[in-house]
Amino acid sequence: MPHSAEVQQVYAQASDIAQQTGQRLSSAHVLLAMFTVPNLAELLLLERDVNEETLLACIERIEHEPDDTLPTLAARSREIARACEDDEVNCLHLLAAVTSQPHSFAWQVLARTGVAMEQLAEAAQRYATHGVPRRLRRTGTALALDDLEVRERDTMEYAALATVEAERDTVNEQVEAPTPTVEAPSVRRGASGRYAAVEPPAWGRVAAEPTDRRSGQRGRRAADHSGQTTGGRREADVAEAAEATPAETATPIDATPIDLAADAPLDEDRPSPFVLNRERFPWLTRLGRNLSHLAWLGRFDPVFGRDREIDETLDVLHKRRSNNPCLVGEPGVGKTAIAEGVATRLAKAHGDARTAPERVIIQIDVGGILAGTHLRGALAERLRGLQDEVRQARGRVVVFIDEVHTLMGAGGGDGAHDAANELKAALARGEFPVIGATTVDEYRTHIEADPAMERRFTPVFIDEPDEPTTLRILHGVADRYARHHHVAYQPDAIDAAARLARRYLHDRADPDKSLGVLDLAGAVARRRGGAVDRRAVAEVISRMARVPVEHLLVDDPERFLQMEALLGEQLIGQRHVLTAIAETIRRNLAGFAGGRPIGSFLFLGPTGVGKTEAVKALAAFLFGSRDALVRFDMSEYLEAHAVARLIGAPPGYVGHAEGGQLTDRVRRRPYQVVLFDEIEKSHRDVWNVLLQVLDDGRLTDGKGRTVDFSNTVVVMTSNLGAEVFRDSGRRIGFGGVGAGDREAQTTQALDAARRAFPPELWGRIERRLVFHPLSRDEVAAVARLQLAERARLLEGERGIRFSVSDAAVDLLIARGGYDLSLGARPMRRTIARDIEGPLAERILAGRLRRGDVVRIDAVEGELTFTAAEPA
């Protein structure tokens, strides 16, 4: 497949650049040469704030790349051209090929600029296939790119010369500005347009020529060079005219107002009034991201339900002094989105000085400010340059700094002359308006700790949006996610994302977590094919919250109405306990919990009667897994200082950074059962910790974070009052225990527990339930459940099945499987001794093989094992 004329020119220019600098031709030279020839790839890079100077600033030195890089690049560009069904390779194909070669020098240079490679490749192929967007046709010069076709070299030279001459007559001369200093790359373009290798001076820095993003780019395409082009003609005459190209053709920030309604979409075809002149504002354009310009182009998602926060931010910005709002909120509540909303509000109000004075919001990353400032005084010089440029704008430029707390101590080493101290005076005078954003913890730790810094910022607190507002946000941006993933979102899926994320994901805040669910569900649906429905959303929530998908999709009211029967399938006996548990859970889930846990229970009774099994059954029913349980053996918390193990050590003590065993587990997984086993053995100070959990459904850990317990079930078990049941043993097998005796035993056990616990804890427990000793028949039923579980395990491991007759179960009870004082606990040991042991011997001896079926029976007081041959 042939190369187009523009690609041939790019290769020729790359060769000339390499020859001028005395370097071996590399993919980086090819990338630089794309800015010397009119092509769509150049504008695609310029649209992402990548130009010649940006690339040169990222070239620390000429790095080695594999010898086959350029041939591979050419072959890859031909493959992309064929996939796009084009007849020849153009610069868009070549740029897409560069993004697919991570071992190339060009890819590494592009990556250092911060460009997203996957998005750049996708855009290049999309423009090559579907054509260039309208906004690029009106960008930079009067040359209409939709009329730009592949032409011969001579035609392109004269077209470029004509464009330069037309611009020279219509654009005003730009104002001179001080030049910033940048790290010395190994390749530089001189004033004549000629590239040369530059040796770094002793201090490692050289002066770089600041150029506007579009300034001179058209003219420098035909820059003078010593080599020959593909056609063999020199370009000195074109270069002479090109050097006079003005710096910026976009409308300056004080341009004639554009009539734009407040709710009208921003017009991408009109020249942006928010583009900064690169010569007047070299530091801001090099280090910053122009949010106002991006808002004018409609790049930001719409902002819903944040009018109050945006109004507060604008009010603070319009102050005469200390006009620095600081957006304070938890991660994920939308602080950056509010800053983008402010930029959009100002862009829509462009021209109306009464409601919104002209402002250009530039986002600057603290890391970008610090990059390359390892020498003493370099940071101060860079910050003074930024202050001077903002001061020149006379209040029209506002700097947005995300994670503003990172200014504290940044670049100061010992903190004496950090970035924050360099800016304090300008912040106080109102000469350097800043919109900051930080979290509540960081604001308290860094900014409130410095009274001088706190006085310069006015906090604007950003709360998490409620569910209706989150739904508005999701419905407002769903179409953008649909276009990105090429899928359709069903309305009930969007509602489910907001509802389920709020219910099951508590480690993040809305709208971030709901948007994350919506985004990931779109990726899942795209991979599988089809629309995003409730199941796709449920699968994402299930993966993030570790809750079974079926529990997210099932009709909950139907399940809870059958709660007693479903729990009874896993727990033998204790019907009164299951009924009380079900009634409590149903009442609280219906809306009567009032912020408290879903349920709080105290299980009393002798050992082996099913207290722990009831907890596991409850975890499986509510949260889909018997492992949705965090268990604390309270015999380990006998001392008062053990409280620190539960909630975390206070600041200044060993272990503060590790967090608390209780609070951290609930914070990471808020939907589970919390079991305090043998609660009576713990220290009274530990009981005091539980008061806040049972009453308010929350607990503050050692780091000051509030942990939500409203989605947990709190269960405490105790053996208090167990002695009440020991005297009833002689009645088992004869008359049994009557209903009156049961009630008397329950009352005596509750009285014993009430005396042991303080009144404030006893009164906060919702239900205090007494488990009665198991009868012989109930122990037999427990044995059948345990035998069925062991049979499933053996079949899965060895492929051998076994069944046990009722006579064999009775024999197991007679051999010690039942003890009134121990309940069903002896049965597990009896099964291990009399069933599992003989089976294991037969398996190891080779007498049982995969596929065998073993029948276990009782004959004359002995267990028999009969194996049937596999069919």
C-alpha cells in the first residue's frame, strides 16, 4: 500500500531533522516531523495540548529503540490503513501505529506528555474512518481541513505560503512575554527553524522558546532545513514566510461577547474566547489545563443538583480579597465535577459581566509545578512566573488546584519555604485566585493546622448527594456512557445502580460509586454483547460488595415472609428462636430500625444447642454466605486496654496506623453478621463500646472515622444460666420437659443474664433469646444433616457416595453422640470416629474406588459397610 504525499514529506522531514542534529533516525524524529506538514494527526495532537515544544520538553535525551522500530511502524500503519479501508497510508494511520508500539522512542515521549494512548489511537482511527469533527475544521488557521486532500508536494508548499500571507494581514501582532525555562532536551529548534543538538549547560537548564499551541505551527511546517525533501526542492522561500506566522488565531479572553443563552449548548464551531495566548502566559499554558476552553467545547459531563455549591464558589471568587474557595468533601462526592461546573457556568455566561465576570479557569497539578525543580530556587522561580501571569490577567484567570493540601510542604524539604508559603501573600491580596479541592481529613490535617493558610481559604463543604439527585446525575450522563461503550442502558438498570450502590457499597461516596457501577456494567455488557440491564448492574455490585447476585435480584418481600421456614432448613429445633429472629428482622427492614443495626440479639443457653449455627444460618439468609460473619472470641478481651484492639489505638500510640479489628472489618464489608461469642467473659469497658453500636448504629474508630453498623446484625452469645438446664437430664427419655418447665427455665436463664450485664447494655439489646437443650430426636436430625454434609464432601473429593440408615443413626446416638450437657457437639466426634475413620481405611486400602456406593447400616449393635460395585 503506497504512502500519501503527506507521509512521504513527514519521513523526509524526519530524516532532515536527524541529519541536522547528527543523530540516528528514530520514531521520535518522525513524531516531531508531523508538526512540519499540514495533516490531521497534527491537529489531533494539538487538540490534546501536545505540540512541538511539549514533545521537545519531554525529550531528556535520545534513547535507544529496537532496530526494527521504523519498519514495524510502517508495516503497522499499512495494516491500520487497510482496516480503515483507505487506499493509502496517511498521518492518522501513522500516529495510530505509534500508539501501538510501546517500545518505540516516540511512544515514550508521547506517554510523558500525559496523553491517554488508547484514546488517542481510537480517535486517530475514528477520524481516519469517519472524518474529522467540525470543531477541528475551524481550528488554528483559515485552512478548511475538510477540503484538505492528499496533494503533491508543490501544491502543499504554495497552499501553506498563501495561508501564512493571509494570516499575516488579518491578525494583530502579539505582545512579547518573558520566557520560562525548561529542562534541556537533546533536540531543539532554533530561531531559523533549523533543529540542532544542544549540550546542557553546567546548571542543567536552558531557555526554551515559548510558542503558542497553534502559533507558528503552520509556518514551521515548511521550516528551513539543510536536507532535501522528497521532490528534491528546498523550502527556504516557504520557511521565510512561515517564520512570520502570528502566535494565536483563537479569540482572546477579552473578545467581543458572544450571545449565548444560559441553557444553550456551547458551540464548538465558534472560536473559543477562553484560549490563553501562549506568548503572554507561557507557564499557565504549559503547566495548566484550560477548563474554561474545555467547557466551551462541551467536554464535561453535565452537573446536576449542585447549584448551591457552584453559587457559593462563585460568590467567594468574586470577593476582593481572600477570594479563594476550597471545596471540602469526602472522596467521590464530586469536588472536581463542581469545579468543572463552575467553568461551564462561566462559559455559558460569557459576555454577561453583571452575572459572571470574564474568568478563565486553569487547572494546575502540583506535581507538574514541582517537576524539574530539584535545584534550589527553581520552584520559587516557577511560582513567581505563575503569579506574574495571573496578575497580568487582572483577575481574569483563576487557578484550580485539586488536592490543594499537597501545596503544604511541597518542594520545601524541611517545610520552611514550601509552595504554600510562596503563595500565601498573593492568596491574601486576591492577586492569585485559587479554587482548591481536598478531603475533610486532609483539610483538617494540613490547612486547619496552619491558621495563616486557613484564613486565606473559604471552605465550601460538599455533601454526598441524596438518592434522587444521584438518579438525576446518572440519567443525565447515561447517554455519554452509552456512546463510549456502544451499548444501551435500560432505565431500570440506571435506577438499580443508584439504589444498590447506596445500599451495598459504603467504602465510597455517591455519585462516584454509582457512576463507577454504571461504567463497569457498560464494559461488561459490551464484552458480552447486549444492553445493560438490572442483572449486569447486579453482577457488578455482587463483585464489589461480595453479595450473591441472586440476593440482589430476588424479590425480598417474598423471601422474608418465608424466613422462619428457610432458616429452619439449616437449624434443627429452636422454633421459638427462629420466629423471634424473623419478626425482628422483618420489622427493622420494613423501616423501623431508625439507624440502628438490622437486629441485635443475645443468645443464651447451654453449649451445643445451635447458637453459633443459628448465627451462620442468619448470615447465609441475609447476606448470601455463611462466611458473611465476623466473629470475636470475647475471652481474648479480658483487659480494659483490649478496647484499642476493637476500634484502633488512639493517635500517638503503637498500632494507630493499623486500625481496629472490629471497625476496619465492618468498614470494608458493612453487610455481615457481627458475632461476639461468650460476651460475658470480656471486660466491662468493651461492653461500653457496644452501647453506641446498639443505640445509634455507628462507632468512631481510633482515626476519627465513623463506621456504619446499620447494615449489620449484632449477635452476642453467652452460657449464662446454663446451670438451669442441667437438672432436667433425668427427665429425658421419660416424661420429657413440659411447657411450664420450659418457661420457668427461660425466666431463670434471663434473670441470671440480667444480673451479669449492666442495665444500659441490657436495655439496648432488642431480643434476648434462650436456646433450650436438644431432645434425642432433634440430635438425630442434626446427625443426619452432618452425615449428608460429609457425604457431599467425600463425593466431591473421591467420587464415592455413602448413605446411612436410621438404625445406624440410632446406634451413633447410643455410642455417645448425645449428651444433655453438651448438646449435639459429641455427635461430630462420634461420626468422625465410627463413620469417617472406617471409610478412610477402606479408601486407603483400595477396597473403595471412585464410583462405589457404600451403604452403612447397624446389625446386632455393630455398624456394617456394604459397597456396591460401580455400574
